[in-house]
Amino acid sequence: MVPPPDWPHEDFDARLNKSLILFVASNGDPGEVYHPQAAIYTDDTYLEPDMMYVSNELAARMGKRRTSADIVFEYTSKSSATYDYTTKADTYLALGVKELWLVDSDNEWIEVRYRVDRDASPAWQIIRYEKGDATESRVLEGWKVLVDELFKGLV
């Protein structure tokens, strides 16, 4: 079994989750927020993001088997950072994820990757948000997370 995440993982997850759910609920419930064991399937395997947002529109196109998400959130740790920033991020891009948030409590930043097309191929546009910044979603226009508030008292 995979061990549960260490502190402060679940603490900033609770803050991020609350912010996202309140935003979605106050904007007409345009989708759902999921946590593990909810998965994104690819062929005979799957990925379990730390959290994800799936719009109603995308859910309707996919049917019962979730094969993508609008936004995926991964909480990096020293043991998972290399995999999260490379292989896992590339897999999410290939699966059509529009936005990837890599939340790094060790460095106190949020790296947001936005899906763009470069030379007719999908690629990530990467913006790193640090102390003093407000992280912004392009998928959920108007939703912002203050980096200082997310990590306050946790690091």
C-alpha cells in the first residue's frame, strides 16, 4: 500500500479544496471536484490525481469512464517531484488535461501549466506563482488562490 501523505499535504489540500468548491458552487455548479480514488483512465491503467476538476461539458463527452479532466492538481514531495514534473505531467498533457497545478510546499510555489498548441502539437505553457502572487485559473475564469494564504502556517 502507498503510505498516506505527510503533513502539510492534507492541510493545503483542505484549503485548496474549500476554495475550489466554494467557487464552483457560487458559479452555477459547472462541474465536479474529485479526490482519490477517482481516476483518469488510459487504456488498461489509470492515474489518481490528488484532486481534479471535471466540467459538466467534459463529463458528458466522456460518458461513464473518465479519460481526462479540465484541471488536475498534484501535490509534489521530495520523493515524487521528478515524476510529477515530467512523466506524470506529460501523461496528463497527452490525455487532454487543460490545466495542471503542481503544488510544491517544499519550495512554497504553485506551478500552473496551461495547455497550448505549438506547431500543431499540444504543449504546456508554464507559469510559476510564488510568495506574494495570486495563482489564476484559465479554465475556471475568476478563480484565484493566494500563494501566501495557501501555505500560511504550514511550512
